[in-house]
Amino acid sequence: MNRNETINILPSQTSEVEVKTEQKKGATIYTVSYKEGQLFDRTNYPNTVLFHREIKNGETKEVWIELPVLNEQLNFKYTDNEFTAIAEGKMEFVKDAYMPNYSILEKNGEIISESYNGALLHQQNINKGLYVDFQGCLRKMSNSETGKQYDLCAACDPANHGEISAVKKALQEGKAELLVGSTEYMFGHWWCCEGCQKAMADAGVTHVVISKKWTQQFLDISI
């Protein structure tokens, strides 16, 4: 276990509920175990999204991920389907060396818009020999927390994020009405920053689906 990964047992409301917390790559992950008849009270665990649940021999095991920010207008879910598979297949087009991800906006089974992290600055920095050990990113070299200190690196600016780019593209193409009640699918990151969440919510996007497969591998989640 490296210095960025810690495991603690948190106090539970009953002896039947055990909550283990892990911190990995900026994410706080809760693994909860409880017996039949018990319930995990999330009052003290804000901004959490269910990642996995299984019931075996009368015992429930859940894994929850705490997002750094959570817009109440958006419903987040970790899973994989045909649209996350499409996003995965298009990762080759992503131009961001530090945090590549691909975003798709869908409604009623039809793709409305799609985009990706398009900033070239990270790769340009690498080509110049700058911050090479940190994927060309000054934020990463500075060990910035996820979702913070975007001012250190122009390439990390939310304006270059795939989620916002997909929304802007749809609006430019006159698809504002289609965005209302639509779903955002993302492959390549485990959460959306505050700016991206606001842009999606303001446009009427209601659901965000993040690849469970990618997230499990990136955050090394045991299920």
C-alpha cells in the first residue's frame, strides 16, 4: 500500500454494520457490510454514489464512491453498456495525455453529441521536455487534489473537458431540446468536475453513466 492509500474502520451505528474507507487517487471509497435487516445510513457519507452491491448468504456488501462534488440535479450511476463501449472504442481520438476520457450524450437510444478531452497542451509540454514524468501536467507535478487548482494548468481547464465540449457541440447544432432528459456516458474518468456537472445540469442532462469497468481498474476496487 502506498502513502496515498489508507484503510480505516469507521464507527458504525450498529455492531452489525461495518464500514471500511479507502483513499485512492483522490477518491474516497467505502466498503460496507451488513446482515439482513440492517441498513447503511448514508447521513454521514455525503456525495456518495453506489458502485457495487451483492447479497450472499444473508449478508449485503456494498461499495460506494464519494464524489468531490455532486450536483443534486444529476443522477450518477456506475455501469457499462453499449454507449460506454462506444466511448471506449473512440479513446484513440482523445488528445489529452494526462486524463483522457470520451463523452457521449444520448437520448432515447440515439447519440445527440459526443466529444473528448481535447487539450493538446499536455502533449506539447511532453514534446518540449516539460513535466515529462507527470504526463506534461503542472497540476499533477504539484500533487493537486482532483478537481482543484485548474489555474495551474491551462490544459486542465474545464472548458477543455469532454463533458462540456459535448454539451457545447449539441447546443451549437441546435439540439438544446434533445439535451433535456438526456444521459451522459463517460469512459476514462471516475467523476465529473463541478464545472462539467453544472454545464450538464443547466442544459437539462439528468443522468450520468460512468464506466464501471474503467473505474474499477483505475481505482483498483475489489468487489
